[in-house]
Amino acid sequence: MIRKWLLVLSLAVVMLPVQASLQEELYRVEAQATGDTQQDQQQAFELLVLRLTGEQASNANPLVAKARANINPYIQQFAYRDDAISVLFNEAKVNQLLMQAQLRLWGKQRPDIVLWYANEQNFNRELLADSAQQGWLEAGRQQAQLLGLPVRLPVMDLEDSMAVSVNDVWGGFDGPLYAASERYSVPLILSFRQYPQGQNWQIQWRLLDSASQVQLDSGQVQAPLADVSAAAMSAVSASLAERYGVILGENADEAMLVSFANITSMNKYVELERFLNQQPSVARVTLHNVKQDTFTFEVQLLSPWEDLKSSLDIAPRLQADETRTKYYYYQ
């Protein structure tokens, strides 16, 4: 059967559904333009490094600084639109640079996140909906887009309003958040609690795993109202990059077998193989054997197994078998 599938693959182009968490345009950056082409390209490059590593300090790395000074080899194409520059960077060369610099790389496969945003203003508290238009909220949205964070707010229709109250978010009562977030089918849940703090504003944020229903991380930021939402997005990005990013070169050439059950169609096989090849920790994927609907791949790694495991564990269509090692069910 597998030979038949592989033969068909060699003769046809298979159209697959796009994963919502696959950031196809991760290496394309838009930045404000100054009119100085080299300066604009360098600014876009700094934003890309921040997007991929989660840390502004990465731009101070000597190898990154050297690359920024000689930016042309890393640029695939660029164009000006109005007062902005759009730069498409060479993915392979940038990844190689980060590997040489021993910096963390958070790849294209990123977990979708639903954000329950509680805001206190003039002694009133409310949960923000996806349709909210406040300027400071828009700054947070733009920062999330800049950093490659697939974040969305709930629609806050009748179903959401009945399931979650602002007091649930404010008091850290996570049960209603887990239940209400099921309709959005996301692996991660984020909660913001925003309120005035002296002359500034403060956001206390918490990151939750929807499957295991545990808190993964938390923190707080302070900034003027116009900047506080964007600052919180930057803090969350740094946390996620540290959790899901990989330092390439560690455990290079290590290979291991990983099995996936319930591969019942050619489309599932192709989609799974493509997903594995998209992981930055993976150098090469080879089909090892097939037993009924269970496909076992030999995966050549560029970093420790835990890096790939973290990506597999949040993949929306994969479910780990807790009784077996490196064994997953494909939904």
C-alpha cells in the first residue's frame, strides 16, 4: 500500500489544508522606512532576529552584528510601500547564521493562542472582544504580528459571555477559561489582567496549556497605556521562544525512531511528513517502516529530542500515547 501511495505522490501535486499555526511569512518583515535603504534593511533584520529568537539581546551577538553590517547576502528581495519597507530574508542563510551564533531559533510552526483580556479602567472591568478597537490594543495586535505570535481574542458573543466572566480572568479561576477555549481549538490560552499602576499601566499575564490544564509561565510588565499591551506581547514572545525554540547544532546527527498511528490516507502521510520536515530541530526525515496504519519515521535531529517533542506535544492534530515512548496518534 505504501509503495502505491509513494508512486501517486511522484505523479501528482497534493493540495493540503493550511495549518493555522504555520507562519508562512515568518521571514518577511515590514518596518518603518527612513529612506536610507541599507538602514531600513538593517532595521528589518533586527526585527527578524527578535522574531526568531525572542530576545532583543540576540542582535548584540558578534556574528549577528557582523551579518547586519553586511546585510546583502541575507536578503532575497525587498520593496517599498508608502512609508514602509518589506524585506524577504533568505531562510536557509538566516538559520545557518543563528546556528553558528548558537542562538535559539523558534521556527514557523507556532501554537495558536486565544487571549482572554481583562481591562480595568475608571473602576470598571470588562473582557475585550476580538472586535475591540482601542488604540493601545491595536498596538498589542501589531506587536504580536511583528513577533509572529498567532494570537486572537475571543469573539465574546453570547456563548463566550455565558461561559467566562471578567472575574474569572481577574481572579485566576482557570476552569471556565479551559472550557470556553475549547471552541477555539487552540493548544495555548493566555490571560491578561490590565489596570492602572501609578503613572503607568500594568499587565499581569499567565500562559496556560489547554490540554494538560496547567500554567506554563507568568509575568508582569509596566508601561504607559499606549505601550503596555505591546510590552506584554514581547514578554510572552520571549517566554514562548525559550520554551519552543531550539539551539541548532546540539546533538547534531542524532537519529531516532518516532511512530505515528492512524495514518489512514495519503493526505495524512504527506501532511505529517511535511510537518516533521518544517521543524527547525529536524535535519532529515526518512520513512523507516509501516505496520497497518502506524508509520515509523527515522528522524535525524539537529538538537535534543526534547525540542522536537515540545513541537509534537502542541501540534493540533497529534496526541501523545503516554504509555509508549515517541508514539503519537494522528487525528
